[in-house]
Amino acid sequence: MANLGNPKNTIAVLQKYGFNFQKKYGQNFLIDSNILDKIIRAADVNEEDCVLEIGPGIGTMTQYLCENAREVVAVEIDKKLIPILAQDTLADYKNITIINEDILKVDINAIVQEKNNGKPIKVVANLPYYITTPIIMGLFESGVPLESITIMVQKEVADRMQVGPGTKDYGALSLAVQYYAKPEVMLTVPAGCFMPRPNVDSSVIKLTRYEHPPVVVSDEKRMFDIIRASFNQRRKTLVNGLGNASGLNLTKEDILSALDKMGLSPTVRGETLTLQQFASLAELLR
């Protein structure tokens, strides 16, 4: 079985099946075995692990996961890739389950129950840009038992997940990720390591799930509604951003009073608040 970390082998498989890359699925396949080794190390995959891989493509990283993990479940949306995976690149592995489905529609809790007795799994993925946020938030919000998520994403998205207040990349995604997990950029992957070559570099970021979030809040959904509204109109003050947000039903008086109790200026903007401050604000605006 050919190692797909070698570009020649990848090209051979693609030609054999007459495979064309689908732009709508954001397909870019890794062709660097050195980077693949580093991702497996970063994800800390070992023979006791059950790993969920999202978007295996032709199975490049899946081969490495199967070599290192006890059990691998690969969810691939593109039905044209299923025969390549099942009959060719992964045919020799006994510890792989391939599911042809949209990850956003899969009952991951059922998979965890069946394959890992409900114990936390590790997620490893090379995610297309357009769907990174819904997938990550879906994994966290659905309460799937997770140990960690190690994903390759566009470099700027990885930066956004780990920055703090007052930086231009700080936003709702930063706060959501940091509420659920400890983010850590593990390595940068140059555009030349992919086929076809994307326009930008990527980063591998590891999100290690917290057992308990770092802030205590009685209504998680309310806090995230407030966070989203605070960043929807970034240049506006919090008073205007939250006051204009439909669905929050807040008066400017409510908001000013809460900011005053927190010792914050009436002209403060959302991008300067920490996660702890958003939690406090959500409690005051319940």
C-alpha cells in the first residue's frame, strides 16, 4: 500500500480514479510525510485512542492515524472519495470505519458510545476554511466527550482562536474556543505542502478540552449571544452594539448600569473585554 505522504503516490491514486478536486469542499491534500508525523505527535495519538477524523480526503493522514490509534472513524462528505478509501488506500486496515456523511449531520455522541464506550475521543482534521467555525463549535456545544481537537486550519483562523482582548483578530471565535479549551498552535504548514497548493499557509492548532470552563456562568447561551452581538458591529460601543441587537431585549439603561457596576466606561467596546468580563456582564444582564 502506497504511503500517500509521498506526492508521487498521491498523484498516482488521483489519476487511477480520475479524481477532480471539488472547490465546494475546499479540498487540499497534504503531501509531506514530515508534517504528517508532526501532526500525529502534536495530537498525541497512541494505541489506546479512538480518533475521529473529519474529511480524510484520499486517506493521507488516515493511514498515519490507523498506524498509531486503536480505532479510527473517518467522516467524508464527498462520495467520490469513498471507493478510493474503502477499496484502495485504507483497504489493508482493520481499525477504520468510513462514514460518507456531512459531519454537521452526524450523531457523534452515538459514534463515541459505540466505538469508545462513551469515553472521550480525540479529533484530528484538516479543515476547509469555510466550515472551520461551525465544525468546532458543533463539537463543543453538542457535549461530545472530547479529549482534544487537533486541526489544520488557515493560519489566520488559528491565530484568531488563541489571541486575547485588544488585538484585531480577537472576536467571538477566540472567546468561544477559550471558554471550552486551551488553544495551542503546534506548527505552521507552508502552502507548498498541499495539493492543490492553497493561497495561504496553514497552522496546526491543538484545542485541549477543559474539564470545567475557566469562568462560571449560569446561562452559557446568553453569554454567547451577548458576545456575538458585541462583535457583530465591531466599531460600535458595547452600549450601542448590545442595545441594537434583536433578541437580547436590552435597554441602554440596563447596559450602562451593568458597565457601571463593573467599573467600565460607557464608551467601552466589546473587543477590549476578557472572557471573565463577558461572563460577569452576562450575569448582570440576565
